[in-house]
Amino acid sequence: MNKLRQFMTSSQVSRDEWVVVFLDKNDFRLSAMKKRLAEQSIQTHVEKGKAIYVLQSDLESAKAIVAEWVN
């Protein structure tokens, strides 16, 4: 929980427009997920070794893609 709290408070991305859709320490998996999201024209912001952010308006589509890929 402490790691998650620290991550949420140290984010460089504005919380107004961007939301976390995928958490992972592995940059390879972050890159692969970013590519999958980009294939669906979803704009992303990646913090290396941490997470992928998407615009709030794309959140539902992004969650479906992440869920499909993770399962």
C-alpha cells in the first residue's frame, strides 16, 4: 500500500485529464501495452517503470484493451 500511495502522490501527470490505466514496473510490458493502446488510437503517457496514463475520455476503451491483454 505504501508503494501505491507514494506512486499516486509523486505523479508528474495532471490528475484532471489523465488517469492510470495500467501499472507495471517492467518497461517492456509498458511498451507493449502502449503499442496496443496506440493501435486503437488511444493517446497515452508513460512513466517508465511505473504506469501508463490515458485521457479520461478514453478510459473505458483502454480498460477493455488492458483487461483483454492481461487475461
